[in-house]
Amino acid sequence: MKVFLICFLLLSSYWATAKTESEAGFTGLIAQYKQHYEFSGAVLVLKNGKPIFTDAQGYADDVKLQEVTLLTLFDIGSIQKDLTAILVLQAYDNGLLELEDTLDKFSLGFSDPKSNKITIKQLLEHRSGFADVFTAEYRKNPRKYTNIAETLDILRRQPLLFDPGTERKYSNYGYLVLGAILEKVTKQDYWALLEKNVLQPSRTVLETKQSGHDPMALPYHFSYEGKRQLVDQNMLEHKSPAGGGHLTVYELYAVYQQLFNQKKLLSDSSMQVFRMLQKDQGQWLAFGGGAGVSTAVEIDFINDIWVIVLANIDRFVAEELSSRLRSLAVSGQYARVQQLPATLFAYQQYQELGDKLFVTQFDAVYKKAGYQTFLGKTITDLARELIAAGNAENSIYFFRYLTDKYPAHAEVYDGLAHGYFSAGHYEEAKAAFAKAKALDPDYDSQFNTSNYEAKYQ
């Protein structure tokens, strides 16, 4: 008995130490993101169905000093698409539609015969051929589009990017179409349908202390100058079947728990279709991002590790953090955290190197620093942010950098035209866009509804 007690005490001490070290690892990792990325959000990590780490950091409202809690509501971004896919497959289970049904069956007003041949399954898999919703017209005033019907009109008469089923290209618009179909076949509002068929059933797994919610977290942008700024309400999109629903970290966990563990939301056959939306059957990944929004769900089925991060600060901070939390839970290690988001690093280097050296040295500096984000995206994001901040003249330098680096791509000349136009250089904008058209005669601007033919918009 004495030997048993000694062994028990030693094991208890070991378990307590291991738990303390594990929590310290998680806490230290989050502290880095708070220091370098202004992280504010809620975190939930589970192993074998049990929470091993929870945390809430920062403010939901910087002015009122309203702290984030585990019951704070967050914009979940594109994770909303998973919920839409569940609703579509529930409609399939209930005999309201078939996965091979084509759009012509639903009379949504598409004029292109190719569009009418798109199937439900192709929409779910991002193989429809639809472009994304972020056209020049949409970018002018995203708040204008308040519901599915208004947003659906954006691409209703536009040609497809490719024949349905022949390629795969991520499309928010495709999930808006799915939302319209759901409302047609169920004769219910999308959000009411979601509440009744997904959210309410999922909340049954939550304990009292995990139920309810605190006020919605306001969205904050982490600027290229390293400042935390409240996102202008005029720049925010309305929620849709493609993104933007509001949930707590516990509520989101409950949905996936009911889906994958309890198997209450879909039939076995529909569950198989849902799982096949991702190639790696050993995991499930879902992410969301936008102005003041960053969200992540990582489920490692092999190791039974679940990580959910909801943040009200952008720069893909949730995605960056979730992958490291998962790695830490599995192996006790994680990849080094960059001290600055890529765009902030680029701006810092520009300030340090100056105009001439930045052109010749930044590529090598960026690679040496270990950044994985495509350099072209990083510089494009920086240039667009300069325009949004009222520094359009300075954006031209970075757009020129891109045209020199990627001269065979129409998109970079469209970007340069956008910079010129925003700075009031209208003739230069037309000349830059002419180069985009020379590379791709069918190309239309992402930023200008008249392809820079009109001087004012």
C-alpha cells in the first residue's frame, strides 16, 4: 500500500506538472500573437472530447473596454459556408433537391445556358465556373447588398470563368446561389432555416455555463502601420450564406460536435458527401477572413484534437494561431511566430530600405525572413491599404513594383490603373489598363466599373 501511494503521488505530481507545462505553452503562444498581431479573440482547444485549453483575450469594444469572453459573439466569416453546405445536404436528405439538379430547375434568372447547367454538387465543390462576388460594382458599396436577392444580381448575366465541372475556383458567389436555392425549395428565410435546423439542435450539447452570449465583438483592422483601427461600418458586408453569421466559440464547436461526433445533422450518405468536400479525410479545416475578421476551425480526427479560434482582428491571425495551437497539442512544438504580419513587414522594410534598395533587395529579404504568403499578394494588399488610407499616390510605387515583377499578368496592370485613378491620374490609369487588356482582351477591372473609361465614379 505504501509503494502504491508513493507511485500515485509521483504520477499525480507528473500529471500536474505536464498540465502546467502544456497550459504555459498555449498561454505563451497566444501572448506572442497578442504582442505582435494585436490578437483579440476566443480560443477553444479540445483533446479526446475534453477541453484542454480555453482563453479569451483583448477587447470586443476598445472604447467601452468591453473584454472578450468565451461567450462573445463573433463574425465567423467564410466558416458560414460549412453551415450552408449542411443545410443543402439536409434538403437533399428531405427529398427537396438532388445533388445533380441543375440551376435551370430553380428559375433564378441566369441568362447564360452554361450557368443553367451548373449542378448543386458543383456549387458545393466550387466547381461551378462562377467568378467571385467581389466585382468593381460590389466593391464600390458592399453595404448596398442587403440580402441574397440583391447580391445574386451581381453575376446573374455574366459569363462563367470556365465550363462547369472542368476546374475548381473558390467562389463566394456560388454559396450565395445555394442560399437562394434553399429559400426556393424550403420556402423559408435562410437565417430562420439555419436557426431551426442547425443552431438550435446543436445548442442542446452545451452546458448552462456555455450557453447564451455576450455582445457582438466589433471588427478591428491591424493597419500596415501597426495600429489597431475600428473598421468603418460602410466597408462591412451584410451577412450571407457565404459568410458573416454570428456565433460564440462554444456555439461553433457545438455545430461541429453534432455534425461529426453525434452525427445528428446529416444522414450517413450526406455526411459522406460533406466529408468529400475536402481531400484530406484525416482532418477538417475551415477558415474565414475579412476586414476585422479572422476565424479558424481545425479538427484533427487522427489525434482527436479540435481547435477553434474566433478573432475580431484581421491579418489571418486566427488561421496562423490555430495551426500552431494544433501542432502544440499534438507534438508539444510549433513553427516560429513571425514578429510582424507579412504586409506590415513589407511596409517596414520599405521604410528602412528606401525606394531603390526595396526594388532590388526585398524579394530576398522576404524569403530569408521565412514568410510563406505569396509576395505578390502581400504587396497588392499593402498597395490597396494605402489607397484605403488616403495615400493613393504612395500606392503607385508598389503597383509598379508588381508590374515589373509580374509583367505577364493582367491583374497587376489593373492594380496600377487603380492606383493612378485613385490618385487622380486618369490618363495614366487608362494607359495602364490598356496593358491589362492587351494581355487579356476579355479582362474587366476588379476596381472600376467602366474599365477606366469614365473620369469620375
